[in-house]
Amino acid sequence: MNIFDAIKTCLSKYVTFSGRASRSEFWYFYLFSIILNIILFIVSDIFMWVSALLLILPLLAVTARRLHDINKSGWWQLIGFVPIIGWVMIFFYIKKSDLEDNKYGSIPS
């Protein structure tokens, strides 16, 4: 999946917390949101905050789907809010996808 497909997929699944998301879909959308917010912050911090508020739900949704891809509940992302311990989430985000269907759905394309 390329960056444009990832952006299109994540925005079309704006609040879809079910299913699975590949590593590339997750990381490309995460990269897109960071770059967009940096650019908008340079233009105006108000635009950056509006963008951040608009992208929080799709970011939470793609993160939940990414965790589903490694057969973890989407609720695991709450650990990210715990100081120091939250850094362990990076290992979940970079872990390879399950190569078989799991209880959250079939293998993402």
C-alpha cells in the first residue's frame, strides 16, 4: 500500500474500529498526519489544532485496526497514555502482521 492509498483508506474508514490495518497503512497515515500538522503549524497554529482534532478519530481507528492485525484488542492503545510504559506500544506497531485470519478479520491487502 502506498501513502495515497493509506490516506484514502483511513479517511474513508474515518471511525471504523473493526477489521485490520497493515503496517504500511498505519505508518503512512501516521506520517501524513504529522507532516500535515507541521505544515499547518507553520501556516497558523489554529489550522494545526483544527487538523489535529479532525484527524484524532481516524488515527485512533487505524491504531485499533493495526492492533487487531497482530491479534490484540484495540483497547491496548490506552497503554500509550501511561508514562514510560507507553513506549512499549512501538513494538506492537512495528510487529509483522499475523499471516493467517484472526478473530478480527482476514489478512489486509
